[in-house]
Amino acid sequence: MFTKILIANRGEIACRVAATAHRLGIKTVAVYSEADANAKHVAVCDESVLIGPAPAKESYLRADKIIEVALATGAQAIHPGYGFLSENEDFAEACAKAGLVFIGPPASAIRAMGSKSAAKALMETADVPLVPGYHGDNQDASFLQQQADRIGYPVLLKASAGGGGKGMRIVEKSEDFKAALDSCKREAINSFGDDKVLVEKYLTRPRHIEIQVFADTRGNCVYLFERDCSVQRRHQKVLEEAPAPGMTPERRRAMGEAAVAAAKAVGYVGAGTVEFIANQDGSFYFMEMNTRLQVEHPVTEMITGLDLVEWQLRVAAGEPLPKKQDALRIHGHALEARIYAENPEKGFLPSIGTLRHLHTPPAVNFELGKGVAEGRPAAIRIDSGVRAGDAISPFYDPMIAKLIVWGEDRAEALAHMSQALADYQVVGLATNVAFLKRLVESGPFSQADLDTGLIERNRDALFPAPQAATLPVLALAAASLLAAERHSAANDPWADTSGWRMNGQLVRSLDFGDDAGRHLLRIGYARDGWRAGYDGRDALMTLVAEDGGQLVIKLDGATVRGTVVRDGDKFHVFTGGAHYPLDYNDPLAHAGEAEAEGGRLTAPMPGKIVAVLAEKGSTVEKGTPLLIMEAMKMEHTIAAPANGTVEDLLYAVGDQVAEGAQLLAFKAA
Ligand code: MV4
């Protein structure tokens, strides 16, 4: 076995590979770009070497640099992860030339699966089922039309050099064929520089079912069963699961054996995935082979109890496969959800920013190489390359984590996924967490009515109109605001000795907003708590417990729990498994900001000082409430406009102040 490997990747997959390497006592070398100097994958590896600027072309795709680093650090092998150089046959070859082991298939196998039509021709000779169609060299338009007529409509025209859905045309009837062919060829030549097309029977509600295969250098090849990845959006996988719902043992064996035949036909070695497109009746056809470890490999690990990276390392080191086909079993059901920094409400636009707050469900009951401990119902695994405080940059894939759950059966796995998504909190950028939760809880997905059009067909249920914040949500935000004021207050507004709370019927109006509109929450101070008024309701609100951002409040006796995270002018309320981002409009904080340059915080209108929260000489953070004044029957909080020092207090509780009067002397740090 190797004693040191280089991981030519970043993010979660680099961390994933390092975890197994360390478990097996293998040292790891990380490579990183300038954008990743403080990244998790650098922290978890034993050594790290900077290989270039942020753009992947100048760092993670620099085959020459990476090989140079491997040789300089004494690594014996290179694991490419997925993406970047993982399916680059020239890189695989260059590794071998340099005397390094490429932890992946031979360059010849990558090449053989690279061209769609050549791969199909090869699969045909290996008796791997293909979609009825024509993928030959004759590109004469009337010949192709004859082929389409023979196959029967609808047919699908595909650019031979295409991929990811580009250069495809559905043709419904013979009369439309010529125009569709011209248009398909135009797109193919523009996109791929090659206008060769193939004609296939069009499957109207296909499923994407793929088989994990593994081969060693001694002629052994097994299948590690299937994954159903039908739930996709624009050819990006969203949810993956294993086993595939509805799969019979007979069909599993047929697909597995077809996948092994495909791998053997190209002299495959290592981890590979054979993708099939399947009809609703279960009939299946070869689509392509991915010659790498895939993003969704953990669902296979969860149901087999195997560590696929361990297998990759053993095979690359020349060892035989650890298990034979008849020793492989499926146990339970696993689901994976890809958590992305993206905005589903804005066309899934990537969302760039810092993970200001990250709370995840605890990883439980799973160990790499051991699988799920028997007799315990739940297992949750999170594969991630980022930590709280890290940034999602525009340079790389914006995936935050893979959330993987396991249950004895699909219904149990689904329930765990739903709960785990409810417990997944991110502040700092937009994520698809709420979308994923709606998706796993939707009728079609929970009933396993799967096909590649599931998301498109269920748009209405998956993209509901924005829900307006309710009183419990606003009350949690208000309680967090009031609690923060208490913590930073010299004058504790919660204590019975507080002069201003005893002052009578002061009402303060908190101005929140969300996508559904503006919400004014009236807070009145009462002897036994507050009155919280919103939308015609007036409830007695008390704080039961507060720990960090975790709050328990009571509203007219009903307990409400939640987590509130303040990020500048936004309050993020997490309660009942949902995330409510609220804009908080604190006009006085902004009024103060404009004045802050001169070191003065002034009264925006005439009023009375009702609380002095800051102490003279204290150092405070930006946003810390310093003083509360009452003006026009409303309370206004004067907050620190920046990190700085309260140099002098100019008023006391009960004092009247004139408009424009300086309230305190503040010096920004
Ligand atoms: C198809 C098909 C229906 N019939 N071929 C899309 C990407 C490319 N790799 C193959 N694709 C498809 N080929 C026939 N004959 C439907 C798709 C397809 C699809 C396939 C797998 C996963 C998601 C998909 C989404 C849309 C279309």
C-alpha cells in the first residue's frame, strides 16, 4: 500500500479522500489555489502546497504543476477526486510517465468512453442494451429520416459529440424531421465543432439509474448495485438514492451484469459508473460511463457498508478487490441531498458569500468502512469541504455539503432526511435547503413516482408564494433583540429594578420585513413580560430560556422554540424546521451612522431618554444598543455605528432632549 498520496482536488471530495487515507495510515498532500489557503481540505491534510491563483485553469487544472508537487513531496500516487483532472486521459498518462500511480482507470478506458457514438458502437459489440436507434457514420439527411421512420416517433436527435443535454432535439413526426435535423446540426457544429448526430427512440418519462462498478488489475469486476438519480434540474443531480425504488432482484442482476460487461469491454480498472436510462416499465439502455468516483458514491457506501475510496486505493496499489460479487449485500435505504449555495427563487443563481452561521444536524451512527451499526435506526452523514466562517467563492462549484441519511427502508430514510433538512441552518448566503425539504416531502418524491421531469412537473408545489412571517416568528426575533439589549446593557431592562421597564405603558414598534411585506410588531412592557401585538393579536410574551441564539419563549402560555441569528440588518429566525429571513429596519441606527464620522450620535427628534444601556468608557461592537429614547410615543434604539468606545454619556434616564442634540460621545475604533 502507498505511504503517501497527493489529492489533486479541493472541497468535500478532497476531505473525503483524506479521511480514508488517514484511516489506512496513509499520509496526504493537499494542493491548493490562492483562494483556498485557509480551506478545510488544506487543514485536514498532512502537507499542503500552493499551486497557483484562484481560477482552476491556473491551479487545480495544472497537470504539470501537480505532478511536480507529487514528485517533490514523495507521494507515490495521485487521487484526482471528481471534476478537474479526474477524466483527463492525458493527465492519467502523464502520471504514469512520471512514475506516479493515477488512482483511476487506465487512460485507454477514459478515452474509449469519451466519445458517445464510439462508446455506443463498442457497447453494442459487448451486448450492452442500447436505446433503439442509429449511431452510424451515414449522415445523409434522407437516410437519417428513414431511420427515424423505422424507429418510430417520437425520436430524439443527439449531437454525437454532445453531453449534458446540449444539442438534443425531440422530433414528434416525420414532417418535422428535416427542420429539426438542420437545427440540431447547427447547434452541434457551433457547440462542439462536429455536426455528427445520432437518432434514438425518445423515452418520454425516463429514469436515470446508474450502476457502481469496481474492477481490479487481476481481471475481477463486480457491481455494487444501483443508484437512482432521476431527480435532476438542468442535468444537475439534486437527490440521489440507493437502492432504486421498485427495482426487482432480476432486473438488478441484469443491469449489474450489463454494467460489468461494459466495464470489461474497455479494460476498466477502479471505480466506475455505468449510466442507464430506464423506462417506467423497467427496460433499460446504456447512456454513458463515468470513469471516476462520483459525487453520489456515499449512498452506495451507506447500503453496502463499504468504503469506496479504500477500494480505490487497494486496487491502485495492485491488490485484488476486497469482496467477490456473492459477498455483496444491500442493507436498508440511503438518500443524498446536495446542499448548494444557490437561490431557488432566482432561477437557482449561485449565491456567493460567507457562512456566517452554520448549524448542521449531528452526524450519527456511521463509520467509514464499517457502515451503519446494525440495530440502530438512523444514520446521518455530512460530507463537506467548508466550515462556519468559510466563504463560498465564485471560482468553484458552490456545493456546501452532501447530506446523506440512511434508514431501514425508504420511508424511514425519507423521514430522517426531512428532519435533517429541518435542522440544517445556514446564514450568510442563499441555499436550496428549504427547496430540498419541499422536494423530499412532495407527493411524487415520497411516493417514488420518479422520472427526470419530476421537478419541472411539480413547479407549483416546489415554489410556493412567499409565506408572511407570523407572530411567533416575529416574537422570536423581538425576544432575541431585547435579550441582546439586556446583555449589552448597563441598565438591565429585564430586571425588576430597571427604572424604565417599570415606567408604565411604553410601546416600542419593531419594523420587520420579508418577501411577503412589512410587519410592524408592537412591543409593550408589562410587569410579567411584554405585550406583543401583531395583526390584530395581542399576546403576553415571556422569555423562558436563552442560550446563544437559541430561544424558548411563551406566547399566551404556548411554548415557541427557535434559533435567531442576527446578521447586520437581517434577523434569521429558524423555527418549526423553516428559515425566516427578516429585514429589520432600525432607522435610528442609520440616522446615527451618518453622524458617526463626527463622533456624535444625535437625537433625530425631540424626546425623552428612557434607558442608558452603555457605560462610560466601555468598548462596544458595531450594532450594540447604547441608549433608548422615546419620541412620538415610540421607542428608538441608538446603536453603536461601528466598533468603538463610548467616551462620554451626556444624558440620564428621564432627561428631555431636543432634536439634533448630541446624545453621547462615541469614538469609532
Ligand atoms: C434521452 C432521453 C430520452 N430518450 N435519450 C439527457 C442528457 C444525456 N446524457 C441523455 N439525456 C437524455 N437522453 C432518449 N433516447 C432523456 C434524456 C434526459 C435525461 C436523462 C438522464 C437524466 C436527466 C435527463 C433530463 C432530461 C433529458
